[in-house]
Amino acid sequence: MSAQAGFFRIRFRADPVELAFFRGGLNRWLLGLDWPATDRQDAVLAINEACDNCVQQAFLGDSGGEVEVVARLVVGPRDRRIVAVVRDDGPSSTSAGDVGGGWLTLVNACMERVQIRRAAGGTSVTMTSRPVPLCNTAAVAGS
């Protein structure tokens, strides 16, 4: 796992047990950014759901694949957001009915923007959080 002030990255086996470790690291990173509690919970929930979907659907119980999460802080003139990408290297289904379900409804409720891309080498879900207020950047950089 790699976590710097404005960047978070983790790659883990597609195994449900691994999700708990990933969630803890993501939550610590957001705490270090002084992310508001409700928005932090929404982000962790949404990103976890995307990861869980990879584990459950892309690999169908086969823990041989990997899931990667890369998140970055984007600071604007009046607010800040995180952009997180969840990628798997599992087989990608091209059936339109496979995209969606309860996990996607939940992710859309927690994030401002969600985009899904499927390719032969796997699927990626890009999520952009709702904007949160700026904070003291000196405090965030020092964490």
C-alpha cells in the first residue's frame, strides 16, 4: 500500500478477506486529508462496493486475480475532491445486463460521478467524490 498526502494506491488479491485491510488503509488516508466524516464514509463505502463487485463478479470466487485501487486528491480554487479508480484484471463480460445492480446504485448515491469501462484486460470504475471544503493544506501536507 502506498499513501502520500494526495495519493493512495493499493493492489490486493481478489479475496473478500483482503477488503477489510483495504478499507482500513483508505479510511486512514482520508482521515489524513481531514476529509469530513460523512463524505469519508460515503467514499469508503462506494470504493469498497466497487472492489467487492470485482471480487464477486470479475473472478466469480477465483482469488487468482488482483484488484487495484488508485485514488488522488484534486484541489480546486474553492473545494477539493477525490478521484478513485478501481481496476480488476478479470474477464470482462460484454452483456449490458451485467452492468449495474445494487452495488452501482449504492456507488452512485455516494459519489458525484461514476464511469465504468470494460476491456479485454478487465474493468475499471472511476468515481469522483462530491466536493468538500478546502482545509489547511499545511496540516494535510504534514500528515
